[in-house]
Amino acid sequence: MDKIGIFDFGGQYCHLIARRIRELGVYSEIIYKPSEEYVAYILSGGPGTLTDSESPKLPENFFEKINVPILGICYGHQMIAQSFGGEVGRGKEREYGKKIATIKTDSPLFKGLTNNEQVWMSHFDEIKKIPKGFEVIAQTDICKIAAFQNLERKIFGIQFHPEVKHTINGLKILDNFLDIVGCRRTYNLEDWVNKKITELKREIGDNKVIMACSGGVDSTVAAVLLAKAGINAHFIYVDTGLMRLNETEEVKGIFSELNIPNLHVINAEERFLTTLSGISVPEKKRKIIGHLFIEIFEEEAKKLGEFDYLGQGTIYPDRIESAQPSKHATVIKSHHNVGGLPEKMNLKLCEPLADLYKDEVRKVGKMLGLPEKFTGRHPFPGPALAIRILGEIDKEKIEILKKADAIVTNIIRNHGLYEQLWQVFPALIPVKSVGVMGDERTYEWMIAIRAVESIDAMTADWAKLPYDVLEEISNQIINKVKGVNRVLFDITSKPPGTIEYE
Ligand code: XMP
């Protein structure tokens, strides 16, 4: 299989490029050093400035050693210019947003495009002087060298972002690059599934796997894959009491419909409630939930005998992030994943989805028979509803939030808005305010509605939900959920807010 290596110069851009290349039928992965297995390289964009000594660099003498096609994007574009003796510096002004680029359509990179194309720009630095051997193939009013090429060496640079949807023909540009590379478009998820099943059979064989299932898409798809491969696997689902309405029943239903054996559902609601009682500090809540989860998982696993492997629903971005610890030095929230599991159990790891992006996991899930309503579900945090109830948790608050959550999801789905949103959910703000209902004074809690649009949760915009939808949500919550008399709409983006409340 032909593979494209994508040098990571800045997180989210880089993953988007990789996803687009995969959509075009070529396997791509995020890399930090070259290797002979790649038929071409893409140098990603990133937040750095080339003149800053701390900013990411290519390995030494990269261009002398490599003789395959290269596409540089934004930061990568400037890097090509600098490496070949051109000049990069600060532009007169920052160029940001949708722009019209005048392009030379006789460049193979822009084949099939028009002379004026809408592109997405986001830069301050720019190429001041083009290196020898290169020619300019695009410009905007602000950026005179918006794209360049060296056809002989098949090296291309573009200042704008083809991976972003606002570059209307961005995918076509990437597609043209793949044509220039001349690589085979053989990557598809049907083959991936078949190969993975064969590989699991070969590698795991008769060994025993234990795995925690959260009811989320990743761990469920991983479980289905293991089951399809006929692996002797046991799945532990801990009902913390903090799950969404009917979630446990849904998970049981899915496992039984797909004939996946050995699902062990552990009712630990009381234990979680007791341990969390009186705890209001967010990080403490998160830690308690994470530790208790592991404790219960270990206890249950012990009851089931000896295991050789620990199954996990790790996906590709999780893997890349943990390989890059320095990037995420500040802990904003200590994430709890069903994945972060017991080292002391001394098990080998089995992570069948570790090469896939979330959208690919969803497609695989669908291919394996999971209902679309399930595979298309929004992300849901490990600590579940506990971090959407601010401060102390108790049974009454959980019940309120469960009901409100079901109402919000239902209304959003009915209006056909679910798929457009990254996440939408209510949070319980345990502050009481006065209201009036049927001539009676009320003094009850508030629910905040959080709805965000995002590509990867690193940044998010609050979603401009239609007023009539908000009105319906507000009416239903106040009429149907006892204990709430006020509904607020959260208009904070990330940053400065985070998506979850704790
Ligand atoms: P924040 O609140 O950090 O959330 O902006 C970013 C994304 O991560 C999800 N999230 C979690 N996912 N375990 C998870 O598996 C966690 O502990 C956790 N905390 C936040 C959140 O729902 C959003 O999609």
C-alpha cells in the first residue's frame, strides 16, 4: 500500500490533512522523521514562526536526501522557500479568512480549477523572495507568493489551507497532488476491516482479552471487531449511575443484537454516589471517578480469571497526542478515558482502532452493523454527567440532568441539527433563582445549554441555534423536569471556555 507521510508542525492542521488524504484513498500518517516507506511528503501548517529558533524544523538535509514529491502548506510552504535559499519574513499585515487567489491553472497542482478561487488564509509570515528554480503559481492581493512550484523536482508550496473546507477546491488540489505523485488509491475501510480481522486472529489467536466498554463509539466498535475476529474476549461495562438516560439498556441491546458474548454489566451506582458524596472540586471528582472505575474493573477482571491482553478503544489522534507529551504540558483537565487502564495488571495491549480517525471508526462501526444513530453519537466524556453537574453530585441532580439531556438530544435530532453540531448537552448549574409557574412562586435550579461546532475539540465555536429550537428546549425542560425553572444558553467559545463545564 502506498503511504504518504505528513510532517507534524502543529496538531490540528496536520490531522485534517491526513484525514483528507485518506478520504482520497491513500493511507497517510503523521510523522516526525522520513522513511523509505513514503511515496511523498506533506509538510503541514502550524502556529510557529520560522525565524524562531524553537519552532519545529525538518530533519537536517531533508531536501538533499529526499527525492519524492513534496507539498508544503502554510508553515511547510515557507519552510520549503527558506530551505532552498528564498526569504521568509513578517508580512505587512495578517491575512486571515476567506480570500480570492489568482492562480495559474496550467500548474498540475491546480488542474481543473478556475483562475480565481476562494481559499482559506491564516498567516502573518510570508515568502518575501522565491528561491531559484521555483515559479509563482498563485497570489492574493496581500500575498504575492501564495503558491509556488518546482516542477522538475515535484516540489510545491501553498500558503493557504487546502485541507479546510473554506478552500472550496481544496480537496481537488490535494487530489491533484496525489495524481502528481502517481500513487495507488488502494486505501479503503472495507479492506482495512478484513485485514484487521485477519491480523487480530493471527496476533491474539487463543489468548484471552479483557476490555472495558464505556458505551462510547470507540470502545464499542473495538469490541465488535474483536468479536468478529472470534477472539476470546470479555467486556466489562461499569454502570456508574452517571450515564445518559437508558444508556445501559442501549449498550446491552447492541451487544445482544450483534451476538457479542461475554458482556458483564456491573451496577456500581451506589458506590460512585457514596464515594463522590460531598466532593465539589472538579479535578477531585475526575480523579475519584477515574480511580474508582479502575478499581472496579480490576475487581471484576479478577473474578473472570487470567487474561493476556487488555483491549482498548484508542484511536489515532489519542496515540499521536500521547507520543507528544511536551505539546500538552499544562493540564487543563485530567481526562479520564476508559482507555487509561491498569498498568499493574501486566497485560499486553490490544488496540484494534489505533490507526483510525474518529470518522473512520464511525464508518467501520456502521459496516459492522452498528446502528447509525449509535455510530454518529456526539463525544461523551469519561466522567460522564458528573462533570456536567457543577460542584457536588447527588441522585436528584443526576436524575434532573438525565431527563434534560434526553430532551435536548431529542429536540436537536428532530430538527435535523444533531449531525451539524460537535456536541450539544445541558449542564446543571446548582444555583437557585426565583420563578413563577401557574401563579406559584418557584425557587429552583438552572440548566445551561451548551452547543458547539468544532473540527477536533481543540477549539470550538458556540453554535447559533435557531431561537425556535431554543424556545422548544426551554419550554420542555421547564415543563417536564421538576427542579428546574430557568434555562440559559451558553455563548462561550473555546478558548476561552472549555467545552465541558469541569
Ligand atoms: P474540553 O472540555 O476539554 O473537552 O474542551 C474537549 C473534548 O473532550 C471531551 N472530554 C473528555 N473525553 N474523557 C473523555 O473521553 C474526559 O475526561 C473528557 N473531558 C472532556 C469533551 O466532551 C470534548 O469533546
